[in-house]
Amino acid sequence: MVLIIPSRKVRNHLTSENIIYFVSDKKRNEDEDWITDKFGGKKIADANIELERKIDLSTHKNLEAILYMWLKTYVEHSGFENTYQWIGDIKKSNDGETPEELYLYEIILSNNASST
């Protein structure tokens, strides 16, 4: 299954650094896969996708504060300037909400097809 990374900033980080940490509200298969920028988009690169951790926020009242604590370790390789920007993008991708269950994936580039 293809991994769609809509953010140009995040894709650029991946193609320049060969690694990103990516958050999704859906559990996905871990394996070799390919990356694109949009549904039906062209292949940008092959990458290895591994689940770093499941983030369960369901028992917490302040979801963003707990999410901040989980993500601050990974923000350097997220493609975002800071953790708040990353959380903002997660919320934007989820209709303005912070999901109670998230999956943090380590994405390592297998080959660099382009830097889009």
C-alpha cells in the first residue's frame, strides 16, 4: 500500500535526510513501500516503514500535552520546525481534532527518486 505524504516540507526532509518520523491515525502494514504526494500521484521514492510506537491518548484529558511529550523526541526528523507545528498538522489532517489513538512510524528511504 502506498504511503501518501502531502506535505512538501516533510517530503523534502525525507529526501534530504533519508529518514522521517510520520504520524498516522491508521495502523498500516510495516514493510517496503513507495511514497507519493497525493492520491493517484507518481512514485517519489521507495521506503522502509516500521512502527516506532502506538500512542494511546484515550485515558488522558489534555491530549495535546501528552502528544507533545511523545513527539518531542522525534521532531528533529519529522520535517517540521517544532513539535507544535507537527501537532497542528496532525490536527489539520484529522478535521481539527487530536485523535485518541495514533501510530508513529519511522520511514527510511530506500532510494531517492526525486525531491519534490
